[in-house]
Amino acid sequence: MRTKRTMAIAGSALALSLALSGCSVLNGFMGSGGGDAQRDDDNQVTEEANIDVFSLKVGDCMPSSDTTGEITDVDVVPCSEPHADEVFFEFELEGADLPSDDAIMTEVEAQCVPAFTEFVGTDYDESSLDFWWMTPTEETWTQANDRLVQCVIYQPDESGENPVEVTGSLKGAGV
């Protein structure tokens, strides 16, 4: 069951992620967007901010949001405050052309799943946590040389459908 649920969520997340990342890079090149957050010496967010989606970094935490459609910016908070999502890993896609959804999914499984296990301290298949990812769009791939995929961890509710807010990083959670 977990594989089917995860694949369904992952497919939805991939479709959403394509919309999430697209406008942001282009808006950034055009001079709009939320910029970046205040960060400490360890590059951790120190206060709530609205930032350009491409200013997200590994370790950034995001509160729960009902935003749908194309997103050019996201809210971030210190991980010590309630949040739903945390960027735990990122990698770059390779090649001249944006890979197909299936190829991206294969790469996400090859890269994010082992990183998830290392981050949480529990094998992905045994964990109560789940993840989704953000990817480039065709437009950002060709116009902005965007190759970044970001893996985002969350704690699903009892139904497995929605994230619940947590306080603190899920790094080492072991669940």
C-alpha cells in the first residue's frame, strides 16, 4: 500500500512541483520575487519571511499552505516554529533536455529515497514520514538553466493525505 500511496502522492507532487518552480526563476530574472530570508551563520532561517521559491535551501522549513496553482514565492520559518515541510535534500538533473516525468521520478527515487533514510535515520519504507519534490519546468530548464530538484519531507496525518505541523527539524527523527 505504501508504494501505491506514495506514487500517487508523488505523481501529484510532481505535477504541482512543475507549476511551483516555473514562474519563480523567470520572475527572479525579471527583478520580481521575494528575495531571501534572514539567515544565521549556519545558513538557517532566523525569522519568518516570504521568499522567492528558488531561494529555498536545504534545511528550510515551510508552514502549511493552501496555495495552489503557480507559485513564485513561499513562506519560510525557523524550524523551531511550527511548520509542515522541510527541504532535506537537493540534486541537479543532467542532460540537454528536461527529462520526462518518468525519468525524473526514477532519479528522485534513486537520489531522494537514500537521502531520506540518511536524514531521518529510518528506512523510507518503514518510516511514518513521507516526501515530495520540486522540479524545473520546461521554461525554466531552457530559459534559466534550472536543473535543481529539491526533496521536501513532511509528517502525514492519520489519513496519509495531508501534512501535519511539527516543531523542530525531522532530521534524525527515526520514525
